[in-house]
Amino acid sequence: MDNNSIAKISAVIQFIETHLTEKMDLNRVATAVHYSKYHLHRVFASMVGLTIHDYVQRRRLTEAAWLLVFSAKPIIDIAAVGGYESQQAFTNIFTAMYKQSPNKYRENEKFYPLQLRFRVEGNYGMLHSKELPQWHITLATEDDIACWMDLVRLIIDGFPHLDEEEYAVELKLRIRNKQALILKDGAIAVGVMLFSSETGNIDFMGTHPFYRNKGIPKAFLDKVMGELISRNEISITTYRVGDKADTGHRSAIKSLGFAEAELLIEFNYPTQRFILSKEVTDDK
């Protein structure tokens, strides 16, 4: 990944966001940024973690969710703004992604995003290293909260029903209790983890999409299981199998050696618990 690719993706995001309510497909975006559509598809998916189609869909649904809570627009009008030809088509995809109908979501008066605008500002020095870096994972401090939250907004697709204000309060508490780990590339947070040394739960683990193939999740797990949690196993929850809102987080967790456990309901959202034993990490 080079600076030219990052600049190109930035231009793509700018074009999409400017024309979010208009008809959008790969051909139109590629023409607008003067890119081969096949190359654009590959680069965008690699860097953002979503296809252009999925990014546009999730952004439109997020904007629709905002309108449901903060406006009085009829649902049929919100569906039209989102590019859906019928209210039923909009209801079907909204329900599949949010796990509740637009009417129910509006009644709850609680907005949370599926996908915020993808932002690529900053310098990414470690990306240009040809060798895997020796990651320096440390306990987070309150000075890290701003860059931590920047990363949370970037990877919010992995955490259904994440309320930013509630999360920020919990983050401060975990930092004080020394249960928050961070990995930075200069001023940018590229990996974060909230954990409980008492229960062995990994409550939040995220990696910057640009650093997805740098081995960061494994480095965090080694740090936690080797130094910070004495239990023989740790657990984490994520999407259930077949959840349309999952952009690949379930398979990523399984690739780290986590095994499926019980089904749960968290914040009224269906999830599944996964377990990783120290024996598995030692074998890996």
C-alpha cells in the first residue's frame, strides 16, 4: 500500500459521500476517479474492508437510521432517499441489518450507526515497512482517548449497537483499571483492546483496516494471555453465523483459533460467544 493508493481511496470516499443519495455503482465511481473498475474494486475492498456496494449500502442505511430517530419524515420518503424503490424493500434490508424494523427503530429513539464515513487522514509510517514490525503494545492512558475513538469510528462495522457516549465512559473506567491496551503508529491508533482480567473476556478488539494483515490481533492475544490474564481461556463475542451485518469479523475470530460457544443476546442484538484456550495459542 502506498500514498497514491491512500489518496485514491480518499477521493473515492469523497465522491461517494457527495453523491450518497444518487444512483451509485462501481462503473460510475471508477469513471469519476479515473480508475479501472477492476483495480478499484480490489484496492477499495483491500483497504476499507468492504466492497463499494456494501459500503454505500451501509452508509445509506446509517443515514436512514439517523432520519428515523431525528426527523419526522415518513418511512417511505426515507426509503426513497436511500435509493430503495419501495418501502418494503427498504424495510427488509433495514431489518436484516439492524435486527428491528424501521418502525420499531423509530419508536426506540436510539440512533447507532452501521457505518460511519471512512476517514483516511494521517501518516501511516509502518505500512511501508517490508517486514512485519515488532509491535509495542502498551496500556492506554487518557491521552490516548482521542485517537482510540478515531479508530472506534473507523471500525464500528464490527460492533453492532455500539453507543459512542456509553463506550467513552466505559473506556475511561477501563483505562483507570489498567484493562485497556493500545498499539499506535505515531499518533494513530492501529489496534485497541478492552479486556477483563477477572473474567477473561475480551470486550472490544479492533484493528485499523490498513493494518489488517500485519498480525495485530494475534499480538494482542499473546500479550493478554501471556502477561495480563491468568485464566486458561479467554472469550469474545461477535456476530452469529449468517448475519448480513457481519463484514468478516466472525471468520477473523475463528482464524485466530477461537471456538464457537453459546448464543447470546447483547443490547437486544443476537451474538455468539467464542472461546480460546491457552493450549490453542501455544500450538499456533
